[in-house]
Amino acid sequence: MPRIIKHPELRREELLDRAQALFLTHGYDRASLNDVIAAAGISKGAFYHYFASKEALLEALAKRFAKQALAGVQGVLDDPDLDPLGRLNALMATSRQAKIDTAADAWALFETLFRPENLVLFHRINQAASSSFSPVLVEIIRQGVQDGTFRTFDPEGVADIVMQFGMATHDVIAKAFASGSDADMDIAIEALERRVRLYEIALDRILGLPDGSIRIGEPGYVRAVMTARRSNPSIPRPSKDREPRRAPSRP
Amino acid sequence: MPRIIKHPELRREELLDRAQALFLTHGYDRASLNDVIAAAGISKGAFYHYFASKEALLEALAKRFAKQALAGVQGVLDDPDLDPLGRLNALMATSRQAKIDTAADAWALFETLFRPENLVLFHRINQAASSSFSPVLVEIIRQGVQDGTFRTFDPEGVADIVMQFGMATHDVIAKAFASGSDADMDIAIEALERRVRLYEIALDRILGLPDGSIRIGEPGYVRAVMTARRSNPSIPRPSKDREPRRAPSRP
DNA sequence: TATTATACCGACCAGCAGTCTATTCTCAAG
DNA sequence: CTTGAGAATAGACTGCTGGTCGGTATAATA
């Protein structure tokens, strides 16, 4: 093979891009390193020049994700006109908006990220995102407590719960995506809206706010996401027949 | 090798026992099938006679866990003298008690289950446990709503949150185990107690109860667990030098 | 131009999950 | 008491995996 040399940072990004695509479509475990390097058009040696292991590649990917996510909400964090409650709501609205807006590829991520074979990938990203967002959330809550908007002790704990809920919301939506027989879709949507409302009220109460203060998404939020899906059908799906070959047999 | 034939169910249980020990000490991914069958003293062929795949073994293990856990709290569920709040508290106290009581091996599980290499294993067990406990929790909450003890819509959602919190509590404790430099241990314990209190109050409010109704654990709960640890030092820890060998190198 | 560090190549390796064929054991039907 | 079907076991074998290694071409430096 001809030797192709690229600027290292470019090559690194390219590698991350290919890996991201493969990990999302096939899952971290199922996508082999050989697949990745083949997709990137480089050799084993070249790969191990950039990353110490497959694991390290995953780590780098998670960090890039987290960085991008944080950058996406930077505007909200910098806005001096927002009070703590406003900032908290804006934060959640923005990260929601980001997902619906660029539906084309962003929700592909959304759907794929929660498939069982992506558990490891998801967990890493989640972890990285948490350590990025946690300090920010803590600061917002701390301010809210200070100026009397929120009434709670343990801002770190509440920040954790907020993120837990955020993730749970996504999870719950992803489940609907998975079981997407158009027939009972509407029932699923109903249930999901209810869940989002529950999380909102739960957060209200945990923060000592009057019910209805926290807005994870307007009513119709879930439906909007689900609709964005139907209008955008062709998302890469796992295909490779690396699946089990044997039928179970028990004594 | 001499051919040893055992009663199938016994062999199956034995296989699960060995697998459990290895998965917990080394992690699901790191413990190889060869390790498992070597530990169990059987051949590849015998293994695949009982389980269709390594994955299937994990599944079976998770189900056994969940079944045992549910059995452990059956008494609480059957007790006709408990009202919904009492039952909910007893449920949490019992599953807590089970962990401290048989500290010798139960907390080994407790600590190991949360190590990063056990993510997959943990997730499976958690999933299995959730599908066992969820209906039970839902029923308790539904009754509580009916007789006016609890004030919430969406019992399923609340049940999910309860389990989320339960898991998060464990997670948070496990983190302290991990960073166990005896020096800052006390600070960690303090933080953890606060977190447990937060979850309790959060649940109180979500369920529309007066603060202090829910008791995940008495004050001192975390400290008790941590102490049980120090008095019981020799727990199998991952050892096998299957770890990465290379130093990172970046351009 | 000579030297050194960086980017890259691909053959190679041990170990992995899973497959296959062959053997030995059990136990119920005849 | 035989027999034979099927359950239980053995272990060699396979394709592939993540990772290693010695080497080669290019860029940077002097």
C-alpha cells in the first residue's frame, strides 16, 4: 500500500470520526479494531501510533463528545441576564434543542447510543459528560440556593440527580424508539410525556420550587422528537452478521 | 481427563458459582471462558452443553441474582401488617440489612459489582433485578396512592426513581470503597451520609410525604457498611496481569 | 547533506469465543 | 438383562481479535 502522510491532528480526528461511526452503528465491542483501521484507511502500526489501545480510543471519543456538548450550551452559561432557575431551564432546553434541530445525524446518535450493544460506549460518554457538566450544574444550584430561589442542602447531590434524570429521560425515549411499532407508538408517547412531567415535578420538589417551575421540555416535546424520527428514516443500523449462530440448547 | 458426570442441575449451579466468582473478581470481559471451564473442571464441550454462549451464561447469572434478591425480601412483601410506607421502608431496610449481615461474602459482591470492569455484569444484574422489583414497587406505591399515604401520579415512574436512587446509593458507597485511603475516608463517609439523606428527602417530596418519612438507612448506615469492610479485609481482588502493557504515545 | 524524530506499514502472536466430531455414560423400553 | 437413543463429556480445531514488533518512508533540523 502507498504510504499516505497527513497532518497528525487531522488524522487523529479522522480516526475518531470513523471510530465514532462504527462504534455507534455496531457497538464498541462488535466493531473491531481492524474495522476501524480499514475504514480509516491506515495500518495497525499507524493506529497504535495515535492510540495506546482500543480502550484509549474510546476514552478519547468520550472526551470529544463531552467537550462538544459543553460547547453547545456555553451560550447559556455565559448569559448574564439569566437567574439560576432560568439558566437551569435554558440548559435543559438547549441540550434538548440541539438534539431535535440537527435531527439528521444528532438523533441517530440519540437512538444508537442507547442500544444494548452500546452500553460501554454510552457509559463512557455519560461519565465524561458528567464530569464536564457537574461543576457547572453545582455552581448554578449553589447560586440558586444563595439567592433563595432553591431550597436544598447538598448541591452536588442535586446536580447528580438532575443529570440522572436527564439521562433517564433519554433512556426512556430511546426505549420507545426501539419498540417502534407505529401502532402502539401513540400509547408509548403518552407514557413518555407523563414520565417527563414526573421528572419535572420531582425536580421542582427536590429544589423546593413551586410545581411547574422546571421545564425539561414543553408538553409535546416527546412527540416532536418521535416525529422528527419518522420523517428521517434512513439511519445506519447494525448489520454485520457477527451475531450468535447457535440455537440455545438446555439439558 | 477422566470423565466425571454429575447431576445436570448441580453442574449448572456449580458452573454459575464459578463464573460468578470469576466475573466478580476479574470482570465479565476479562474472565475468559477458558478460565471458567478450568475453574469448574469441565471441558468446552460440556460448557456449551449447558449454555449457548458466554453471553447466555451472564444472562443466567443475572437472573439467579435477581431471583435471590427477590426471595430475600419476600417476607416484607407478604407481611399483612405493613402499610405502604412501612412496606417501602422495610423493603429498603431489608435489602440493606442483607448486605451488611452476610458481610463476609455479600459485600464482596457489593464492592466488586461497581468496579468499572464489571459494568456489563452490573448492568445485566441491575436489569434483571429491576424487572423483578418493579412490579412489586409499583403495587406498593399504587396502594399507597389509593389509601392516601402517597400523593403522586405515575406509580411506574416513581418506582423507577426509587430504584434509580437505590442503585445510585450503592454506586456512591462503592466509590468510597474504591478511593479508600483511610485518611480521607471519614470525609467521604460524611459526604455519603449526606447523599443518602438527600435521596430520602427527595423521595419524601416526590411521594408527597412529610420530610423524614422515608428511611433508606438510619444515620450511621454508611459508616456501618464501611466499618464492616475494615474488619473483613481479605476479599479477592483482580490480580491477573492481563492489563495494558504499553505506555501511551501521542504525536 | 547527514541525522534524528515522526508517521506509517504489515507480518506476526497469543488468546479468545465458539464449533465439531468422537466418546462414555444413563436409563427406559423391550 | 440387553440394548440403543440421547444426554453428558472431552478436547482438537478454527477464524478472528487486540496488541506487538522490526522495519521503512517522510519531515524537520542542523
